[in-house]
Amino acid sequence: AEPVAVAVSADDERIAFRGVRKKIAENMLRSKQSAAHFTYVEEVDVTDLVALRKRAQKRAQERGAKLSFLPFIIKAVVSGLKKYPILNATLDQQREEIVLRKQYNIGVAAATDSGLIVPVLRNADKMSLFQIASELEPLAERARTGKASRDELSGSTFTISSLGKLGGVLATPII
């Protein structure tokens, strides 16, 4: 469809739509049109996880890592992907094949001033909880500040969207 001009008033502000912001929008549109989107909500009692994290935080600090809940979630996601490989798959439309990925490269969506960026934690299945914690924060910081490499922002086989500090009860992200 042809782009439609937007009616504006003298009070409106216009921001150029290019660069990272435009790329994000193009990728989101392509994803929305081509990927199967599904939302499922489950309530989980994480009392034991809260206690485990509290006990492990001191050991993480000794190793120079900040231990949030995210490393635990990543470990659980990888375990689930190994149990259900179809969730770590992609469709090769050209060859008409489903590709079951054997790598577990976990994307973690991070909000930036330019929009949502997804830095990728490579081979998360081979990392300890503390290694994940140590890698995540600097990776996310490079993404937020625009210093992440192209390689650090591509190749995710599965992406986690976390509202983190924003909170909320439920979100349905675009893949």
C-alpha cells in the first residue's frame, strides 16, 4: 500500500524517521506479517527462586556479577528449548524446511532512546548462571548506548522480552 500523508498542525513536532528507529520499524512490520504470534500466560509461585537468588547474590558479587532474576529465566528458557526443540526453530521458506536450531542464542530485548534493541547472549546453554549474569549487564549497556556490534545484535534463536523496571502484569511483544 502507498504511504498516506499525515495531517498536521503548527504545534506538532516532526522527528526524522531514519537510522536505527526506521530499521526497528521495518523489522517489526516484517515480523508481524510473517511470524506466528501467540500469547500464553501462566502464574507461577517463585518463592523458592526468590530465596535461591538471595542466597546466590553474595557469590555472584564476589565474581563481579549482579544477579537479577533474568539469568535464572534464561537458564529455564534454555532448558525448555532443549525439551521442546520446535520452539528453537525457524522456517526456511525458500527450501520449505523447518530448521531446528542447535545453538541457544538468547536475545534479551532492551529499551533504548532509539527504540527496542535485542542484544544476543550467544551459547547460553554453555554458560553458568554467574557467567550469564556477568555477560548480560555489559551487553545490555552496549546496546542501550549504541556501542553494541552488529554481531551482538543479530543471530538470536529465541528472544525474551522483559519489562524489567517498567513493571506491569502482561505484555504481548512483536517477535
